Amino acid sequence: MSHPKARLNVNGRLLLVQRVRVQGWPVAHAAKAMGISRQCAHHWLKRYDQYGESGLHDRSSRPHTMPRRTSPAVEARVLAHRAQYRRGPARIAAATNVPARTVTAILRRHHMPPLAHLDPITGAVIRGSQASRRRYERQRPGELIHIDVKKIGKIPDGGGWRLHGRAATSAAKNKRERIGYDYVHAAVDDCSRLAYVEIHDDEKGTTCAGFLTRAAAFFASQGITRIERIITDNAFAYRNSRDFKAAVKAMDAKQKFIKPHCPWQNGKVERLNRTLALEWAYRQPFTSNQARRDALADWLTFYNTERGHSALNGKPPITRVS
């Protein structure tokens, strides 16, 4: 693969050589016909004369010696931490005492895929993702609260396929009745990333309204006493429920909706949903659904008070509130 800004790729360089060395074109004429300078044409002709067709390929700009390159032992320590805990560069840097930029370079050097592409339990590459280069952030806590619901399958008693494997659970799939889903209601403050999460058995309007009221009380207990705006997707409960609209009105807040089919406009809570899946719901195999529910409170406390957030320069959300 040639340099993205190169005027000629390998095939174009080979055509240049054929015109000059085989067909007898003058170098100046061949260069003009191909839209390059004479110096560039002479460069590739010289490379061809010295190395043959292999010389027409781009060379790496990497230096021959790198005396200050990170030692193999440090690289192995970073890669082992990534493989075991599946964390990002900032958290790996804090755990290994290696600068975050060096961690990033090590991961890129060894072609480590992004965490979003990995299965949270096995670490296998299972998906791709898109990222937006545009980001925004409100100036003060409480200015905007993102709310969403994530539906996750309940765990049967004794554990599901993540514990026993798909083969074992597929054989008994038709022998047991369906156990349904957990609805994880999440709210996150745009400025501080402080989060509040509850698990319910549905996403009806009354449930969403009760969650919003309790979320507001939680934020108030942490110092966010005024919620100005609430943004959600266009789910039926958010757009049509009288109870939810009444809860928003009781808070003297303004309700906003994202544009249909544009979930990135509610990106803060969508990212929280992914973090919930990676670090709580599917981080380890649970033997029962209640065990997973019980683990949420401790993880949420850890998220708000201890876990470093990349958007907050590696600090937990509570630091921006207090």
C-alpha cells in the first residue's frame, strides 16, 4: 500500500519504469505525462535500477536504531495488564507506572484492537464501532442530564451460556420457559459524568417517572441541586407518558429529545450503557440474576467515586461535582 498522498502507487511507478527503460521515453516526457516532477521520476528509476521491482514499494520511515524505545519487559507488563483486565491506556498507565502515551504506542505497535471491539468476558474480537470526532460538554453540573434504558437478558438460576457455554445451554433451550429481561434505567450528568442506575422489570411511563424522581434526589444528595434539561431518545414512555412529563415539570426542567435514529446525540448515557455491559453485566459469569443485580450498587459507587474517567483527565466523576 502506497503513501496516501503519493502521486503514484506501485503500479504507476512500474508504468513509469516501462515507459522509460523499455519504451525509451525521455524522463522529462514520462514525468510530465504522469503528473510528477523529473526529480521524482529519477528517484523511482534509481530505486528500480538498484533493487528491481521490490524497490518500487514504499519503505518504512522507522529509524534503524531506537536506543530509547521501551524495553520488552515493560511492553510485556503493559500487554499482560491489558489482556487480564481489558482497560484503556489511562487506567493501564496508572496501574503500571508507564506514561499513558507510551501505553498507547505499545498497544498500537502490537495491533491491539479497541476495547469496543472485544467481548467483555473472553476478550475475543467480535465487533466494530464508529466514533464521532465532534464532542461537547456542558459547563456546569445539572445543566443537562442524559437518560436511557438498556435491556439485558436475565440470567437463569445456575448461570447462562457465558458460564456453561452455548452448547450446554442450546440443548436445554426448549426445555425451560423464557425468563425475560432486566431493564437498566440510567441517568448521567453531562458535565461531571456522575451516574445513577436502577434495574426494573419494565420501561413503562410510571417506572421511568419514578426513576427520574429518584435520580434527581440522588443528584441533589451529591450537590447537583438544580437540573435544567433532560434529554432522552424518542421511546414511547419518554415522549407520551403523562407521568414522566409530570416528573419533568415537577423538577422545573426542560425536556429534550434526540433526532430520530441519531443515538450519538444521547452519547453520554449510551457510553455509560457500554461501560455497564463491559464492567458490570458481562464482566464475569454470574450464577443467578439476583447475584448480578446485587453487584450493581458496589460497581456504581466505584464508578462515581474511584474509577478514572478519560473525559475527566483520569479522575472520577465525583471530583467534578465537589
